[in-house]
Amino acid sequence: MGELRKLGSVYLNNREVSVMESVYRISGMHMKQCSRQVIFIPIDPDNHRLSLPLSQLQKREEDSEEVWLPNLIDKYLQRPLNDTFN
């Protein structure tokens, strides 16, 4: 507990921060939190794609030409085409 007080004293006396900010920093709480997640979707036609693992490539049928893992663009293109997604 003594080390925690010493650390709090350093924050309060050596930096110009508010008491609440120093409490947040000492306790390890997040300063901000967001309920939204951001996903980067590459739309470049020359983007890098990952191939299927070698074990799956060896198991696939001879006439199958699908060697790439599906990505977000493929998922978007395979969505149901009804009034909900127009």
C-alpha cells in the first residue's frame, strides 16, 4: 500500500493531471471505451489473399479450382439478395 501512495504522490506532484486521471492511471482503468468495432475492408482488387492450408488442398477434389480462403469481400458477395439487404 505504501508503494501505491508513493506512485500516487508522484502522479499528483510531478505532472499536471487531474485527480480523476491519476486515479484512473494508478488503478489501471481504461480512460475511454467504445462500443463499436472497426474492421478494415480492403477493396483493392490486387489485395493479398491467403490460400487454403496444404492439408485441405490435398483433400480437395481434382476438378475444384477453389484454393483461396474466403475473405470479407467474398462474404459480402455471397449475401442473400432479398429486400432486407437492398
